[in-house]
Amino acid sequence: MDMMQTNAESDEQVPTSERVLMVLRIVAEYGRPVSASELIQASGLNKSTLYRLLASLRRWGFVMESEAMYAPGPACLQMALNFDAVSLLSLHANDRMIELRDLTQETVAITVVMQQEAVCISMLEPRQSLRCSFEKGRSLPLHRGATAKCLLAHLPVPVRKHILQAHFSNMFEREGQEKALAAIVEQGYACSESEVDAGVWGVSVPILSPNQQLLGALTLMAPVIRTQNQHQRLIDETLSAASRIQESLNTTFMQASPAFLYQS
């Protein structure tokens, strides 16, 4: 029995999910379209197993085939674009977040939508930390609180309606939420008080791409007791910081390729 057969039999003991990821990684690392024979040699899988895994990857858009050659598919591209967008947002927002935190002495966060939930990707706190549900890497539903409503208001209509239906079974409640979300879009920000965490007030401003696609939201959070008679000032400061983040991002987007600039 030669080495290739030994490798193939050994790999058959590996869970299918891991073999799928192995094949995807090999396709991605080649940097060019790769043939089935090259994949067999690199993976140690037998022919039938490899073709079965490739069929699954094609079906889900992670691999595309052209003239018996395989390359990363559109799903991989979308993942890369989304990762780049999140990385760029964090990078361009950082200095403005620091300025906003130092100016207001309140908690500041950048949040994006992932898997129809709000996910905090960056968070800065002043010396007096705020007890709240937001923390970097944590996800929250998209229906309560300033951040969630700000993000939800700027999602595509079909996605927004689907999320509202999931959280509000009553038609009249959904209609009320739609009106509230429309008002958020019109005024350019969302506010809430004690909707997620008791005693916490927040304002959230959307960050959009040049073609008005949602990238994320800049949020300022503070204890209610510290925001009395300060709401408008905190709203204005957050709007100003978001505007400067937007300007910085727009400059970068305008220099990017059309595929990146106009991702959906």
C-alpha cells in the first residue's frame, strides 16, 4: 500500500466537517484555480471523497468550478469583503472614539450586524466603567435599545421585516416599530433609556458606505443620572464623531475597487 492510500484511509477517520474545511483551505491557499488531481495529491483524499466534498462546497458557494478547475467561490469573496469592511470600520473609528470618550467621559462602542444580531467590535470606557450588556464580541438581538434600533432601521427592507416578525407577533406592534424606525432614519440617530440595561441611556448613529449601505453604528452609553439635561449635547457630540468617521471611511472607499465599494 503506497503513502497516498495510507493518507486517504487516515483522512477517512477525520470528521466530514473537518475534511470540508481542509479542502476549502487548500483551494484558498493555491492562489490560482486548482485541478482535482492537485487537490487529491495535496489532501490525501480519494477521488470519490474529494468530489463529494467539492460538490458540497459548490452548492454553498464556497467553491466555483470552471473547465475542471476549482477556485474560491462568491461566498468566500463575501466573507472577505465583510471582514475588510469590519476591519476598516474599527481602524477609522478608533481615533474618533477616543476623542468622544475623552470629551464626554462616557462609554463609546462600534457595533455591526452579524447573523441578524448586533455585535460589538470595539468598545472604549472612561475611568468610571459602565455596567451594561455591551462588551466587545458579544451579540444582542436587533429589537431593543438605541444601537439595535439604529442598525435595524438601516437594514434592507426584507431583512428588517423578517427580524420584526421574529420579535413582534402582533401586526400593530410591528407597524408601530416600523414607524419608529422610519423616524430614526429621518432624524439620523436613535436614543433609548433603560431598554436593555436599567438606568442606562444611549444614543446611536449609523455609519454608512458611500452608496448608503449600512456598515455599523457608533454608540455612546451613560448612566441616566449623568445625562440629565445633557441629552442634546451628547447627541450632538456623537453625531459629530460619526460624521468624521464617515468622512474618513468615504475617502478610503472612493479609492477602493468597485466590488468593495458597492458590496451589498
